[in-house]
Amino acid sequence: MSQTLGTWVDGAVATAVPADDRGLQYGDGLSETILLRGAAPRFFEAHLARLARGCSRLGIDFTAWEALRAEITRIASQAPPLAILKIIVTRGSGPRRGYAPLGTLEPRRVLMLFAAPATPAVADGVRLRVASLRLADNPALAGIKHLNRLENVLAAGEPGHADHFESLLLDARDQVVCGTMSNVFAVRGGGLITPRMDRCGVEGVLRSMVLREAPGLGVPVEQGSLTLDELLAADEVFITNVRIGVVRARSVGQHHFPMKDIVPRLAAHIETLDA
């Protein structure tokens, strides 16, 4: 578990939010996890853009963007060479209990700095499994990183998860969606396919970087449907998130994938990016 190096609530050092905060009460908010590398937040603008899209989707009237930017920059400048910064924006504390966000609400921001966990050994690929839990469709929330991550919590608590690097999540139609903390790509015929995030799942920031950069490397990318059988028939499989980068899958369950060249080439390119 990563060591907490500091916590700030609305710009002040703190370790708690009020008990009536709607993020705590209802999961009414969003989060971002930013890798700090060399005292700089990696993919800074992409993270803030995704946070802004999430606020718009949820109708959270967050306006403290300049304060948030300044806080992130200040914390990053004082952080270790490699660290993790988690940002949480909630709708704030409501004047009355109940689901409806009534009255004047002041969104709350929470920043938490963590020591980066030890780098996992991924050069030879990682072992994945398929979770028993199935993700529910909810197009209203699909793509955004909202605070209700109970499906991920339950999948990560399944027997067998701890023996693997990651668990893949399918939806109710048995289509591959993502991992508990990652997005997934299949390589086939020299191109990439990754599941659409229009029904469930989170559009990861590193996923967006792969979508942006792969065509420039001569690797076409498609967003579409992907069954488990299609995934297992792929030439290569890899997962992504901002902390681990692009990581090749050595196996999914009992099925093993050969080592080929597209994933290492893409991983090396993505590693050079900061924006």
C-alpha cells in the first residue's frame, strides 16, 4: 500500500471532509489519479479535461480551476521524483439530506499525495484473469471516473485476483470492457481494437494517449465490441493506466500470448510522452 504524504481539502492541510459531504454520502463526485514524474504532473491537461467533462456530465458547478491548477503545481514541485496525486471533486455538502442536489452547493476538492508504489516486474508481461462480476450498463455514467467504484472493489476482492496482476471485467453481454484499474487493447492484423466506453467503464487518460499516438506509428486503432473469444484470439493483448503505462499481457487465464513487436514499440513511445 502506498504511503500517504499529504492531504489537502479546499487548499488547506486536512485529513477529513464533513460527514454530510455528498461524495461520502452518495458517491456524488469524480476523481483523477495523476502520475508526478520529475516534479511535473504527467498528462496534466488531459486529466483536467477529463475532470471537466465529468463535472459537466454530473452537473457539478466546479469553478475553482485556477486554484486547483495552482495547488497541483505546488504539490508536484515538492513531491518525490516519482509520486501519485489523487484529486477528488465532490458536489460538496448539501443543506438537507436526500439524493436531490437542492440549494446552493459549493463543490469540494480533495488532493492526496502518495509515494509511488514499487515498480512491478512487467518486462515479460503480466498474468490476467477474468472476473466473475459483470459490469452493469449505465450510459449516463459511462466513460467518466465517478466516485462509485463498487463494481471494481468487488471484482478486486474476488478469490484469485491477488494472484494475478489484474482482473478483466465483462459486461452483461459478456463483452470485454476494461480491467479493475486499467483499459484493455487487443492487437490483431497489425492494428488495435479497444472496447467502446459508451455503456460502462472508464475512458482512461493513457487509453486516450494510445488512441492518439498509435496511428502515427503506423498502427491503426478501432473502438468497438470485443468478445472474450476475440480477445483470446488476438496476436497480442495489453493493458494501460497512467501509473503502469502500456503493459503486455503474458496470459489471460490459461491462454498464453506470444511476445511480438507492436506492444513493446508502442510502450516505448508512450513512455517518452508527458503531454
